[in-house]
Amino acid sequence: MGMFDTVSVVNLDGNFKHNGASFQTKSLDCDGSDFYIFNGQLWQQYSGVAGMRHPQAILSDFTGELNIYTNYTIQHKTYWVEYVIELVGGKVTSVVLDEERLTADKSDKSEIRPSPKSKSTCITLDFRGVDGAVYDAFHADLDTRLDALRGVIGDAKAEIIYQVRAPSTGLRSFGSHAHWLHSVVQDLSDFQKVAEGKVSLRDSKGDSLTIILDEAGTYY
């Protein structure tokens, strides 16, 4: 990316809406100098080429277009913003918002993949953007399709995580979190015997499952 200078904007009127933010620029010395804009004027606080901080800021006499840019984050969203500021003799004459666009949005919690509930091989199926008929076909013959996936990776006990989807509203979620189902295959060899007629399993997340066996049947 090369060298750049920093421009901190203390106060600027007009089309500028990011007072208090710091920006990068290649329109000035490109030597690591620090500038700031205060009361409509450009000041230099630190000289990169001299490697010194001025005891008092020096008014710049720059004339031309000052292109400044930065990333900023509000809550879960990150934006790229770029301004073109016209200066004559170090004084601001115009401010133009050249670009402002969303670059990242982490407010969608469904982006967060669920953690496995077992120590087996894990497959996560993401149905967002998939045609509803495809999802319905997957669910209509669920056991066969899950077995087929386990056959593909060669692990009969693989854990398969998939999303719940409501017919009318698409993928179902609770609040901002997508609802995931965990399909786990186990047999008694996966359980640790802790007492006569009782077996228990504790998974990698610390959750526990106890099965109690008696003559009347099996209770979960």
C-alpha cells in the first residue's frame, strides 16, 4: 500500500458528517505526517520526513484536491467512506462525499455456524438461498438423505447440522439467530456406564444426556 499521511478532522461543515474521525491520504507528503482540519483550515502537527512533532501546529499552504478515506464501524456494520476536499492556500473551499458503501455486515447472526454437539465428523448444511422445493425434497426423505451424506464421507456416525425452514416464511430463526438441528448417530458403545442400568454421555460442549434402562423400557 505504501506510505500515506493521516488527516484527523476536528470540525468541518457542509457535506462532511464524520467529524472526529481520522483518515488516510496520499494527496499530501506521503511520508507518515499527521495533519488535522480545524476551523476550515489544514494544519500539520507531525512531520514524517523530519521525524518531529511541531510544538505548535503549522498552517499548511496546500492548494488542490485532498482525497481522504477510511473504514468505520457502527454497531455490526462496517463502511468505506471517501471524501474529496478542495483547498486553496490551506483553507477548505468545498467538501464532496465521493463514496460511502457497506463493506461488512455482521448483524446477521445466522452467519455464525453452530458448534458440533459430538466429537464425530461434522457436516453443516446451509439452505439460505436454496429453492424451497429442494429443501422440501431433502426433508421429505430425511433419513435416506442423511444416510447418503454419511456414506459420501465414509463415517456412519457423522454429525449433520441443518437449518429448520418454515414453508411460508423461509428459514426459521429465534430472534436474530438461525435455528439449527443436529443429527447425531450413537449407540451404547458411545456412552460411559456410570451405574447399573444407567448410562451417560457428556459432549464436547459440556452438555450431558442420561439414559435410564429398566424392565419397563428405555427413558430419555
